[in-house]
Amino acid sequence: PRRIQNMGFVEGDIRKGLWMTLNGGKVFISPNEPDLTKDGFDFKEADIKTGGDGVTGVAFRKADEGWGVGGSNTKYVRFCG
């Protein structure tokens, strides 16, 4: 079973979506404008190759630039667009 490691808002703004990291290096992102009245969100898995190392934090510098940090001080970056 997967466990949530950390969660936050894309670019610090709930209207831009939610991000969630799970054990095993998985990162998921919700669509823009998530419906907060629902019990669940339609998260999509981000295309980040961690090799199974955990991702403990995520930050978005811009809408198309995401950064992550994981175990053993590993850093990840993803550019979209």
C-alpha cells in the first residue's frame, strides 16, 4: 500500500491544483480548480523517474517548472510546455 508523504498546492495556489507525494517516489498532481466538495480528487501521476527513491517535497517556480527533493539529497526538475 502507498502512503502519502507530503501534499501542497501548485504554485501555492489551490486554484492551480494539488500535488501529493507517496512513498516509493510517486508524485501526483490534480487538475486546476479541484472540487473541494468531493471526497477524492482526480490525480494524475507525474512523469518523474525516481528509481523508487522517495520524494519528500515539491515546489513549483512557475506553472511549467516543478522541482522535487528526495532521499539522499536527490533533486529533480521537470519542465512542461
